[in-house]
Amino acid sequence: MAAGYALAGAAWAVRGRSSSVFGPSVWRGKPGRKAIALTFDDGPGPSTPRFLEALAEYRVPATFFQIGANVLRRPDIARSVLAAGHEIGNHSHSHLNFALKPPLAIGEDFTRAQTAIGDATGVQPVFLRA
């Protein structure tokens, strides 16, 4: 039962509209603006180039929240996301379940990802997705 409460708390910390545990949460755009934010998590991976082709065909921008370890494995694909005009965000280095991790470990994991992404692409992500 306690684990359930911990997971519920972690979910709120990550996705709660009023949560600021990981920083300010952006969950809504300007009123009256008809727009959506298209995002992808966990790459870069082998299917990323196919997503880039489809997005290019329809001229749709997106944000790719990349995992640092995956960027180290596929830096060329990480760079191709940026070259295609898309935003790159930080989705941690190792994609751990942060629910029961201490803050220091969480911070170190995101810092490792920030370094890996920056070294591979030359760009420091400004968005983070836990």
C-alpha cells in the first residue's frame, strides 16, 4: 500500500498541473491559440528516421525527449533530429524509475543526459521530461 502512495506522489510530481517538484510545469499554452505540442520520448532509436520523414512530409515540428544513453549509442540520429529543425529535450540518462530515488541521484542522471546530448548535438536542452 505504501508503494502505491509513493507512485501516486511521483506521478503527481511529474505530471501534476500545479507541481513544481522538478521545476515549473508547462501544461497549457496561450488561451485561444489552437495548437498542440507533438512530443516523442525515449529515443533516439532505430525508428526515429522514419518519424523524421513523416514529420518532414507534413512539415510538422516536434520535440524529441532523448535519453542520454541512447544519444551515446546513436549520436548521428540525435543530430539528424536537430538538423531536421526539431527541438531536443532531456528525458534522463538511464530512464530509471525515479519514484523512490534520492534527489541527488535524480539530478546526477539528468546532468549526465544533459552532457551527453550537448556533446553529441552542440545544443543544451531547455526542456526536461522526467
